[in-house]
Amino acid sequence: MADKARVRIRSEADIVAARQRGRAMAAELGFSLVNQTFIATAISELARNIVVYAKTGEIVLSSVQEGDKRGIVVVARDRGPGIPDIQLAMRDGYSSSGSLGLGLSGTKRLMDEFEIVSKVGKGTTVTVKKWVR
């Protein structure tokens, strides 16, 4: 099993590739089908945000072990415009692109851990983790 995979994100095809790599890694790590779907959905949302807001970036997938816990880490990174108000961006229904506004908040609900760091004019990094139950 690969411990790490990096997928450049520039187009819809890259979103699909990242999603497929994440689902495959989740299966290898022993996640249930439901949790594989949650992970793949979170990756799709994060990668789509890169395409829509930053145009280019990357998704990095890694296996993680902390004590007796094992899981997957997904890092979505871009050098786009950044998010001026993270608290607002995290609210259900908020969207600056006319979407449903469930991407970031939905991703947070699907995963066990969620962290976002963003600087206006510098880009955004979202790190999420899911643990095998």
C-alpha cells in the first residue's frame, strides 16, 4: 500500500482522480464502504473548491498512525485568493460562488478532524483526518 499520494488539481478530471485515489487508499486501510464514500466525498469537495476558487493546487493523501489508531489524512492546498472570513465560509448555506454552500461545513461533518488555514492573497490549506473504527 502506498503511504502517500499526491494529485495535482487543475480540472474536473483531476477531482475524479483524487477521489479515486482516496477511495482506494481508504479501502486498503480497512475503512467500511460508508466511510470510504465519506472520504471520497470530502476529497471531491476540497478538490472542487481548489478548481473553482484557486484554479490550481494539490490534494495529498497519507496514511497515519497515532498509537493504536490508524487512518487517512487529506491535505488540500492551493495558492489562490484565500478566504477572508473563515467563520463565515464555514456556515451552512454560505457561498461566494452561487453553490449550495455545504462544501467546507459538509466536509467537516464527514471527517473526524478538520483544520483550515487561509491567508488572503496567499492561499488555503485544509487538513482533514478520518480514523478507522
